[in-house]
Amino acid sequence: MRAVQDEEGAATEPLRSEASCVCGELRVTVEGPPSVVSSCCCRACQRRSGSLVAVQAFYGVEQLLTVMGPSQTFTRGGDSGANVTFHFCPKCGTTVYWFPEFRPEKVAVAAGAFADKSFPAPGRLVWTDFKHPWVQVPSGTAEYPGNAPYAGSFEIEDDRRARP
């Protein structure tokens, strides 16, 4: 994620990146680098992504330039105590982006939806209490047993995370 350069090598404008679903019907364009790239091991993210670790990039909502194509939404309570509204393609089912209510100034985009090998690595891994023991975490990655500190001090009093 870098700025576009002119012939002399000077940065002219932030790079625009497009993320899309599998079938290409739902696409978002963001401008500039993400503020945070994070990975999550909570059971809800495991189930949503179909993977043991979900990776997402957080951008300021002002960086979300375009949303193209139809989406359906699914809202669930997040581990922060606030809702998260996911936007997914009604044709192929891929979750492309979502809005975490506890961070209204942010939009999260599934990092894999960029299909960009140069995408920045996650700087943190959250909800490691649910990490499979054989998952290897790159050195230098901050790990948190629950939410990262920025998420606030919400306490959840339900068994959602404990269910199989």
C-alpha cells in the first residue's frame, strides 16, 4: 500500500485499492493505507470467514470511496458489547466489509478480499483464548486473549463465545 508516484518518484496521491467478493459483484474501493490490520481467532470470526483466523483491515469511513454492487447485511452482537453489521454478496456469500458499532468512525474490510500479496501483515492477533494450538503467530505480532485495548472495557455476560 503505497502512494502513486510520478516520473520523478514524488508521491502524487494515495493508492486506491479494490476489494471484492469471489464472484466480483460486490466491490469496495478504499484510499490510502489501513489504520490497523488485525487478525481474530474468536469463534464468530472463525465461522464467518471459514478459517481459523480472520484478517481484516480497518480504514476511516472517509477512506471508503465506493461500494459497487448489491449487498445483504447480517448484524450480530460483537464481543465488545456493541453490534457489528456485515455486508456480504447475495450471489456468492462472501463477506467483504463491515461496520463495528463500537468504532463508528471505522469500516473493516476482509484483507483476503484485496487478493494482494503485498498487503500489510496483521500487527495484532485478538481473542487468542480461542486460537487453535497449532496456529503459528508471526514474531512481533501483539497478542490479546480478548479484544485489543482500543475496544474499550466492555464486559460480556453471555455464553456466546463458549458455545461449540
